[in-house]
Amino acid sequence: MTHPVSRNTQKAYKWSDGGVGWPLVEAGGFLVIEETLAPGCGEKHHYHNQAEQCFYMLAGCAVMQLADGQHVEIDTGMAINITPKTIHAIVNQTDKEIRFLVMSAPSSRGDRHEVEQEK
């Protein structure tokens, strides 16, 4: 049976330093997660061999750091697509919590590979 879900009906989990996520859809190899990230926090650089991801900002402004040294600002209402094997990390450089959706196809579960960040 299909029924609506929200972060209020799903079990939250913590990720990285300052992140919280709520899985909203996980079916047929498609994964949608609503996530928040605390001010000044970010994740480790990583890539996915199979999963293509789209990050859609619901509230706030994030920076997507890419392996080629590019830093892309993603503001509320904006999306960025990350293709498989692209090293990336989302970072909150603001003083407010940010909220966004991460959509992965196929699912990124078990397909996360962390890499050392170059200094």
C-alpha cells in the first residue's frame, strides 16, 4: 500500500559531523533522503561507483566541494547533479542549519567510498 511519508513519520539517523537524515523513499533502486546539516559542518569527500545523485536545497545555502578544487554554491531552490565517480562533499559554511533532499539512482546504500582530501 502506498502512503505519504515525511521526516515526522520516518526514523532519523545521524551522518557525518552535524548531519541528520530521514529516508523518504527507497524502492526500485531509487533513494530519496531529506537531510539537515548544522552550521559549520560538512561531510568527508567521497564518491559513488554506481549512484548518480541530485542535491536539492530546501532551505539555506550549501557549498558542494568537488575534487577538481571547484566549489559550487547551492542556494535555496537550486539543485546540483553529481555523476557517478565524481568526488564530492557538501559543506555548510553558514551560521544557520541547512535542509536539502538527496536523490540517488541507483540507491547509494553500500556505494560510498571516502577519499583523503588534499590539503
